[in-house]
Amino acid sequence: MRQQRWGKVKVIGLVLLTYVFAKFQGGFASWFLFYSSLVFLAYELLTYFLLFSSLEVVREIDRNRLQDGDDVIVTIRLRRRFWFPFGWNMVLEPLPDRLAGVYEPHRQLVFPWFKREVEFRYVIPNLPRGYYRLGDCVVIGGDFFGFIERRKVFTLSHELLVYPTYQTIEHWALGDGSFSGNVHVSHRRSDDVAAVRGVREYHRGDRLSQIHWRASARGTGLKTKEFEHQAMNQAVFFLDVEKASYQKLPENLFETAVKLTASLIAYANRNLYHYGLVYKQNERISIPPAISHTHFLHVFDQLARVMPKGEDSFSRVVGREALEQPQGVTLIMVTPCVEKELLVRLLALSQKGRRIQLFLIHAETSLSPEQRKALQLLTASKVSCTAIHIDNDEWKRIGGA
């Protein structure tokens, strides 16, 4: 604002000075200076009023779904209707709040000259897991002589989801060797032709082995076989996001919990097990068990957004949400601590015949006596318990042979 005010004063003063000089001095040279100053004044006025009136800012990102550690390329385009060289532009790109202390906001000085469109790119490197939003873009502009400087905020919004990385687990011992539960599935699990109960329209993602070629040959489009209800593996993952659970612990302990959950979900998805996800951060998230590519992305969207900011205790979330799950579904607990209330709830659920697996994420070299005793009590009650150290992120086999 100060630059704008003094710039106007300087331009007007220059015109007045040349006019006074021409009136008192006279002659061709003095009047030539005055008329030249009028041309300069006209340029400054055009620059001031048209600098942003025809300017359009477009932002593009190369992708809005990434994985932990990936880079994102941001493209900025400045478009204007006039080819007149108004001056220069400084583009200030904001950073998401989580990255504000890691990287500096991007600044790009641009001289459009006679171009109607100017484009540049920059990279935000090594994005950690999470949800990010790129907000408004700030453009500062001015004339070539430094008399005018204006600033305008362009309303833009782009969202990024960075998925957690996950390990490829080769074997996961599942308690008694299997999940259980009766669900309806669209893929065939046996060669029993009698299990086919009908046909339906083909949906994207259906396997070729599911297509009913005889029905499809009738000319009404591709048809897919529908099968009777069959026994399938089902699991619901309970992720501890309580703030108190991760206080005074290493920051990446929660990232290890999310990475482990993502790895187990990827294993379940690869082996066609139905899986769901439950946690309560600011709001309750409860995704029922299912199996599809869309469901996989939906679950990973939540794993990308989740942060350890929950206020409700994990034990209360488990006690409330476990009752909503049908009998036969395996309950998978991922937590960094097994306090007394959670221990009591898990023992009560096990006594009711619920199949439970507990994954205890820890940062200490060895478990404390209290943790060992809690795991022994749970194991004695047929709860499968596995301790995962924060530095051990190579999970090829989990839960035994």
C-alpha cells in the first residue's frame, strides 16, 4: 500500500514538474518532455487498472492421490486477454499447514512481456502421509519502472491425499487358521455349478471367469454369474487414534500403526477377504466389511486422513463398535498400549466367542512387565497377540508359521 501511494505521488509529480518546466522554459524540448510524461502517465494508468482485470490464474497438479514419500508437480498458468506488456508478476504459492515449517512457500518471478499465457512448474517433494489442501494463490504485480505495485488473491483450492506405504505380507497366521462369516459374494469360490443362482448385468471389475457367456450371447450385453451365499473370511480393523495413547511416545509410532494396518488390509484385499475399518477421531468412521477396488480406495482414503487426535478412549470405541459387528467377524486391534479397561473389554468379547487379534505397537527395546502380563492373559483367553517394534517394518510373515 505504501508503494502504491508513493508511486502515484511520484507519477503525478513528474507530470506536474514537466508541465511547469514547459510553461516557464518554453521551446520544443521542454514541451516534448511534458508530452512524453503524458505518454508515461497513460502507460502507468493502463498498467494500474488492467494489471489484474484480465489476469486468470490456473493451477494444476499432476495427481491428487499419492503414496507416502512421493513428489507432486504443480503447474501454474497465468493467462491474460491483452498482449500489452504491463510489467512483472510475482506468484506466491501457499503450503499446506503441515508443511509450513518444512518447506518455504514457492515464489516465482514472471515477466510476461507480450505473451498472453505464461506457465511454470514447481515440485513439492517427499510428501508424508496425510490430507493436504493447496489454498489461494497470491499474485503481486507492478510496472517496469517501479512506481506501481498491486497485490491480488486468486481463490483456488486443490486437495491431495497421500496414502500410507505398506509392506507385502507373504503369510498371516489368522488365529485358528481362518476368518469366518456368511456374506454374499459376486465371485465364484468353487466349481460347483449348482451354486450359480442367476445372472446380472456386467460391472466393471468383474472377472472373465464370472461372465455367463451363454446369457451374454443372447445379445442383451455381458452378463455375470451370481452365486449363493458362501463362507468367506471377514475382518474389521480397529485403529487406536486416541491422543492420550501416543503422548510421550515417538512421533512415528502412529505412522507405524497406520502402516501395519495398511499392510494387513492389502493382504486381506489380495486374498479376497472382506475387511472393514473402525476408528473415532473427530467423527465416527465405521466402514463395514466388503471387497472391491472401490472399497479398497475408500478404506485407504481414511487411512490417509487419520491422525492421532481422538478424544474418546480406544477401549470405549472398541466396546461400542464391537457390538455392531456380526458374529463370526474377526476383530483386529492395532494399538500402542493395553490398559486395564481395554484388557477387560477384550477378555469379555473373547468369552462371548468373538475372534480377536491384537497387534501391540511399541517403541521400547522390550515389553514392560505389565505389557507382558496383559498379553499372557489375552493369549490364555484365545486372543491372538503380536508385538510389533517401531523399527521393525519388514513384515513378511505375521503371527507364526
